[in-house]
Amino acid sequence: MSNIKLIAVHFIKTVWKGKVIVPIYLVWLALVLYAVFTGYATYTRQNEIRKEYQARARQSWEANPDKHPHRMAHFGSFAFRVKHPLSMFDNGMESYTGNAVYLEAHKQNTANYSEASFSTGLLRFGELSLAMLLQTLLPLILFFLGFNAVAQQRENATLKILVSQGATFKQIIWGNSIGLFAVAVAFLLPVLLSTLTGIALQSTTTADAGLFIRCAVIGAGAIIFLWVVSVLAIVISAVSSTGRSALLSLLGMWLMMAIVLPKTLQAIGSYVYPAPGKIQFQAAVEADILQQGDSHNPDDVHFKKLKDSVLRANKVDSIQQLPFNYSGYIMQEGERMSAQVYNRHLQQLHTIYDRQNRVSYNAAFIDPFIGFKNITMAFSGTGFSAFLSFQQQAEKYRYDLAQTMNVLQMKYISNKKLSSTDKPYSIDKSHWTSFPDFRHRYQSVNEIIQQQWVALVALAAWLLLSVILIHFTAAKATVI
Amino acid sequence: MYKLAFYNFIRSRSVWIALVLFFAAGMVSILIGRQFLLKQEAAIQSVTRSQQEHIGRNVKYIKNEFGLLMYYLKFAYINKPAPIAALAIGQQDVNSNIQALTVRGLEAQRYDTDLYNPYNLMTGNFDLSFVITCLFPLLIIAFNFNVLSREKEGGTWPLVKMQSLQPMKFILQKLSIRCIVVSALLLSLLILAKLIVGIPVNAAFGAYAIVAFLYVLVWFAISFLLIVLHKSTSVNALLLLSAWVLLCLLVPGLINNYVTARYAVPEAYSTLIKQRDGYHTKWDKDKDSTLQAFFHEYPEYRNYVWNKPSFNYLWFYAMQHMGDAEAREHSRAMHQQLRQRSRVSATAGLFFPATHAQLQFANIAQTGMPQHLQYLDSTVHFHERLRRYFYPKIFGDSAVDSEHWAQHVPVYFHAACNVQWIQLVLPLLFTGIVLFGAGVVLFKRNPA
């Protein structure tokens, strides 16, 4: 046991005495500061803007005078996506998802104005977030600091001396791994500290943000990930005959795991499970809606049948005698049917996306970098499911708005046709204020865990594997 | 002697493994680009087909109300990617390049995005421009990092110095051999790309190739500069890789974070709200004021009847247009902000070879942000033409049957393609020469 401690301390001392650690750490601090400052500025400014415009949109909604409720259904509303405080830590895929969506009757609009649509190709190199520094840069630094640990001792034959003095390979690998991991924690600390400071500076974090548990999961994930990376570095160093070959293997591994695999796996996913574009999607929705019945078509069978059954059920023989507004009823029915069709198609589309993403999710078992990234994104509220959740909330609000206006029309608007000289039907404007504004809610942590259990299990598997790897390598390693 | 050194280099097994790997990566990237192009092509064909069906179906149902028909009809305006877009997908996967527009308010339509999986966008495209800007430097580093240090660490350097009159010539010779090999790889990938994707050999393709070669040369210059610092093999590796991390990973992120934090685009949201309010509030306002404002811009429609029945399509489309008119100022401010973002990124990118190359590849392939802004701007003209064509028919309530509907096929946007050679070439050339010159000076001072 004391051997492990000795070796770990020796590793840390060697790193500390080396010429590179101080400049690397200073650059690291500068990058962390830059990432947290820009992340904080973007987060606060964006949420400020979005909340302001959500309020402005609401103001003009409430400023509407008395009018026909269907005009209000067309007036519509907006949903602005509120950023989660942890997006300061990890932008995830947020830059690629729309931030605002116009909500109106009869029509599901896309969420537009993503950061990416406002950006040049530089965005595609990847953003500089705290999470990116942890996921991509820190492993590279650790590989640099660790590649020589055992290999150099083998090269200059001190390994022989060490083993002959009673140290076992198990102890050597454990000791160096712990030493490298301790260095990794020194790099992790400023990241965690600045994230927590950024969050603490927020005066307006909401209760549903689940900050404590999200931070805990990300922190634990980071610790496991860095441990796995440290072990990989030392194990490769232990099996390489020279420091140079250890460095090359580690760099190759980094390039594969951090850069090439994430890109290619996602490309494979989208190639194997092709998703329709908007035009094909809309054509399919339109075709299905037409098959179900078209409320615009006066000869449509579905709506003719509907009319007959409504008249029969109310024991009347003309629309004028109905106790509610018939065209409001028809629109309610039309909205229900078209939303149903649309949502079914959207569900299918999301299933395809999910299959595409599964390739990456499952790859967490061969590439811990991907798994860790999926965890930080999901728990920072910037992952795929966070966006789906926003879309669903927006669609639900849209549907409720349209149907509330239809119900108001059924209740308060007469069936009698007006002549061109009559004042058009209208209802009191107090109805507008009584319909609540849209409010974006964050996902619950339970939901996220359900969606990202693969990544969590994969990371746990890597932790287990790291221990197995140490023992396996120790058994096979030789002094020369 | 040169020939011998050349054969010596390419006889190495690891060199061949590296070349095969990079060739494979290049081929995969070309195929991914081709796939992208095919998908775009399929979407364009599908919209061309569905536009006819869509018009036909609506014309069948709405036979006698031109204004109502035009509420629904959509007309496609397409920004068709050039074949070379396969080599630099740029922002083309983010920005929708097919707009299906009605004659109603434009501002509510033209920012509509396509449907896509954000995870795909986030991981980015493995296209040839990515392979060249991000991966090729690694190959160059792997070839060069121990060119000098190996001789010194192997103890052969004094021998070289004794036998060769100019040690500098010796290093340059070695570098040039490697440069020929990397250039041959690049050239073969470009030729294959041309054949597989079917890219015409024109100014754009030439510009792409020149940027790629210059970029490769810049990385050789960087290698040369760091090699002649006479550090050990592992320090060389560390330095070169740090240069790669800095230029290909950190600098783009630094610039991008700055632009994102500094230039928020609230104008986008104000455009959105303004256009909604601009149109919808007109329902509650005096018809006359709306129409006078409309006639002010379009006096030619003054003679159509608009004040007879309570609902009239001239009034309706005037209201729609006023939504655009009132949002115009915000929309313009938004575009200005976006241009500003694009300019700042491009200017900052000038100073760093990887960012400059990446932005230029996208510019050449017409898949960058400036080109998308051009396309967005031109939707205004497309929409205007569409409205001016249909307005008289709507306002005069023409017979639906009298229109020759088959002529309304999708319209294509044509970007003005002019390669700005000086802006393209100069930054890379300049960086390359400065780095190389610095290397020569350093070596002359300390040829150890």
C-alpha cells in the first residue's frame, strides 16, 4: 500500500518538477476563465433577451381589444426557449436548436433562429465551453503528462531497479494512475469552481432547475471520466517499449475517440436511418390529413357525416338551432385531427432521430469520451431530449391556445350569419388575459436519467474496466 | 542523392500506413459530401414534383376565389448547391436552401428552418474541407516532427554536417520530399473528388485546390520553424501538437465565443413580434389607413375596389404586407447584425490559417454565411415578383381557371460567384512566407 502512495507522490513530484506543467496550467486557467466569462455573458444576455421578448409578445397579446376568438387563435403567441443555468458549463447542441417558435392555430411552425443559423463556419470547429475543455483538451494534456510515466523508466532501465526493490507492476500502475488522476483533479477544480460561481451569481434560478443533483451527476461523471483517462494513459505507457511509441499510441487514441469517432458514428447513424426533410415530411402530413377529412372541402365526407351526427345528437335539423357555434365546433374537430396526424408523424421522425443517435449513445461503451459528453449535455439541459421537451411544451401550449379559442367561440358566438352591414361578433378582451402565458420548464432529473441511463451505465462499466485493465496489464507487463 | 532520400522515405511501412489511413479518411469524406449533395438533389426534385400536385389540388377545391386560393399556394425558391459544395458543406446543412413561400407576409416565412436532428449538426460534417483543415496538419506533423531531432538523437547529425556543405539544404530536402508526398495525396483526393462527385473544373475548383495546397505549405512552414529550434523529439511533438490544438481547436472556439457573446441578435425576435403585430392589429384598425399606406407603396392598385363588402382580399393582403413593412426596419437591423458577425469572424479568421482556410472553402463552395445572407436577401425580390404578378389577379378576382398554373415551377437563386483571389491567397501566402523566413533566420543564427 505504501508503495502505491510512494509511486503516486513520485509521479506528482516529477510532473511538478517538469518545465511544462506551469505554462500548461496557466494556459488552462486562462481558457477556463475565458470559457466561463463568455459562457456567463451569453447565458445571462440570452435569457434576458428571451424573457424580455416573451413579455413583449404577451403585452401585445393582452393589448388586443374585444374581438372574435378565432382572430386571437390566429394572432397566436410565441414560445422562447429559456437556457438552463448549466448551459454556461456545456452548450451541448443548443447552438443548433431553434430558440423561438411562433404558435398559431392550424399550423405547427418550426423553432427558428438557432445560434448556428446566425453563425459562420467557425462554429463547426466546436465551441469553447468548460465541458469541451474537460472532454477534449484535458485528456490530451493528461496523455502528455502520463505517456512517459512507465515507458521512460523502462527505457532508462530504472524500472528494473524499481521492481527488484520490491515494487510490483500492480503497484506501479496503480501508483502512477493515482498520481496522474491527482493532477487531473487539480485541473478539474477551477472548472468546477467557476461553474459553481457562475451559478451562484444567478439571482433568478428557478426551483425546477434541479441544480444540486445535476451538478452532482456532472461532477461525479467528470471524476470517473478523468480517472478512466488517467488509467488509459498509464496502462498504454506500461505496455509500450519506449515513451515515443506510448505517446503515438495515446495521441492516436485521442484523435480517434475525441475527434474522429463522434463525427463518423453520427454520420453512420444518419446514413443507416435516413430521415425525411421538411418537404417530404409536410407532404406526408398533408396527404394523411386529406385522407382523414379536409375541413376546407365543402364536399368532404368526414365533415358531412360529422355535421349529420351533431345535428342528430342535438335533436335539431339545422345548424342555426344548435346550442353552440357550429364552426367553432368544426375547427375544434379539425385542430384535434390535424394535430393528431402531425404529432404522429413528428413522433415517427423523432424515432428516426433517436435511432440515429442510438449509434452514438451505444458507442459510449467503446468510447468513454462520447459517453461523458452525452452525460454533461443531458444534465446541463442542452441535450437532444431537452430540445424535444421544449418542442413538446410549445406544441402543447399552441394546441391549448387554439382549442381554448375554439371553445370560447362555441360558447359565445352565435350561429346566425351576419349581413355585411352588421358589426362583427366579438367577445370581451378579459378572456385574453385569463389565458396564461407560455412558460418553458426544464426537464426533471428523473426524465434525464431515464433517457441517459446508457451513458451512465457505460461510464460505470468503464470504471470497472479500468480496474480490470490495471490488473490485466500488471500481469502481462515485463521490465524490459 | 535526392532520389535515394525519396525512396528511403516512402519505403517506410509507417509512412504507408499513414498515407493509406488518410487516403481512406479523404475518400470517406468525399462520399459523405456526395451523399449530402444527392440528398439535396432529391429534396429539390421532390419539391418540384409536390409543387405541381399542391397547386393542382388547391385549384381543384378553390375554383372561384382567387384571393382565398392564394392564401394557401406555396411557391418554391431554391438555392441549389453547386457540385463543389460536396467538398465544403459549410453551413448549408444548418440553413434551409429551399423556401416555399406564399404571397402572405414574408418575414413570418423566410426564417423557417428545415427539419433536422441537432445531434447530427453538432457533430458536424466529415467533409473534405474538414479532412484538409483539421486532419492533414496531423499527417504533416507526424512526417516532420523528428526530421532533425532523429539525426541528432541517433548521433548522425555530425556526419550529415560533415558530408553536406549546407545543413539547411539537407533539412529542406527532407521536408520537400514529405511535401511532395502530402501534395500527391491531396492531388489524388481532389482528382477523385472531381470524378466521383462530378465537379466541373472552373475557377471555384481551382481556388479550392490552391487554398488547399497553400494551407498544406503553411503547415510545412510551421513544422520547419519549430524543427529548427533544435528541441528533442518529444518536445517537437509537443510543440507541433500544441500548434495544432491552438489553431484547429482553440482559436476557432475563441473567436466564435467572442462573436456569440458580443453580438446577440435580439433583432431577430423583434422582427418576429413586429411582423405579427403589424399584420394582426390591422384587423382592429380603420381600413382606410391601412389601404392608404399600402397604396402609398403600390399606387398602381389604387383603382381596385376595396371598400364594398366587409371582407375584401385587397384589404387582407394589404394588411399582410403592412406586417412586413412594419417589421422591415427590424429585419434590416437583424441582417446588419448578422453581416457584422460574419465580418468579425472573417477578419479574425484571416490571421489564423485553419480558420481562414475553412471560411474560404465555404465561400468558394457558396455554402458560407455571406452566401446564405445573399439568398435570404434575394427572397425579398422573389416574394415581391410573386406578389406583383398575383396582386392584380387577386384584387380583380380573376377566374382561377384562366391562370396558366403549369408555368409556376420552382425558381432558382443564382449567387454571384466571384473568387476574390487576393483575399483568398494573400493571408496564407503571407503566413507561410513569414514562418518560413523566421525559420531560415533562426537556423542561420544557430545551425547547431
